Amino acid sequence: MPHARLTKARHLLPVLACLSATLPARAAGPDWPDTYLSRVEATAVVQSLNAALLASRSATATLEGWCAAHRMAEAPRLVARLDRGVDTPASPETRKRLSVGPDEPLRYRRVKLACGDHVLSEADNWYVPSRLTPEMNRVLETTDTPFGRAVSSLGTTRQTVGAEPHWQPLPDGWDQAPPPAPTCGPLAVPAHLFSHRAVLFTAERQPFSEVVETYTREVLDFTRAPRPADPACPKG
């Protein structure tokens, strides 16, 4: 009997391999249709997240709240996937905003912030290790803890010094123009939606970090309730 079961299992392996090859891969981006309603909704959703981040003291907490509210992961807790072996020197402007001279040591940390399977943002961070505790420095160098969580005991506040959109679902003047014709296909969402540059301060208003956060299309990769069919896109 064991030999017979083993023989059957061997015969099933090619079949299972063929079946797995035909299964659809996880979508490269959010599954939104390219309709006028969908573009209006995407604009509203992106701007809602943008506004929440700009008003927040912690991007980490805001992204975790976003992940939880949109049920994007069973455990909506952010982790930082470190890109090791990379280094980008801080610009003179960054050093000036951090109130450090050209010889003050800075550390650089590049991470992808993920909630479950979703990479919600990519962050480039320059920080002053002498203004952190030894334990904070250890956590940042050796663990997947997001920066905001690692330094939260400093009473962190943040000041946005730059914001840049990378995608506009609707063209300029859309609110006074006729709706564009739908393509009746999936909405093409670029990899990056918008970015922020911010300086982080301690409770005593001492700057200790500058971060550039680039938010990805995966912030839109959540399940939405069914929408009315677009009459211009009949189902085939």
C-alpha cells in the first residue's frame, strides 16, 4: 500500500505543476477599472492618505492605521525591510536642516515599509546617532523596527519640508471639463504615488532625522465594494 500511494503521488506531481503554472499571479498593482468614477475615487483616496500623513506626527502610525482600516493584513503591523549595504551621503541642505556640521557622523537607513504582503512606502532616512540612545541605535541597525516606532520615546514631532505628487488620476482642469472616455480596461497605476520630505524633532525641538518617504501604489491595493457598471463598458 505505501508503494502504491508513493506511485500515485509521483504521477500527480506533473499535473500539480501544470495547474500551478496556470494559476494567475498576484497582481502587480491595485485592481481598479479605468473609468471616470474610478479615477475620481482614486484621486479622493490618494488625497485622503496624503492629508492624513501631512497632519500626522508619525508616518508609521498613520500607515498602520491605513492598513487596519482597509483590512489589508491579518495583523496590521508595519515592519521595515532593510536594504543593507547601501549608503547615500546627506546633502549640505540636509545637514543644515539637522543643525550638524560637515564632520558630524550621520547614519543612513533605507527601508521598505510593509504591512502584510503590501509594501506601502519606501523611506530614505538620515539621522544623527549621537542624538539617540544606544538602544535606539542598536534597534535601528539590527532589527526590522520602523524608525518612528524605534524613536517614539523622544516625543517626536515632524515638519514637512517638501511634498511631491508623482501621479494624478485626473488631468488638470478635470472639474470643469467633460469626463474622459473610459478605456474599459484596468487602471494603470504607477509604482509611486507621492513623496514627502520631513525633519523629525525631539520634544525639545532638536532635529535628529530627515526622511524622504515615497508612497507606493500598494496603498490602493485593498478590496472595494462592487461599483455600478459603466454603461460605456459593456461586459463581453
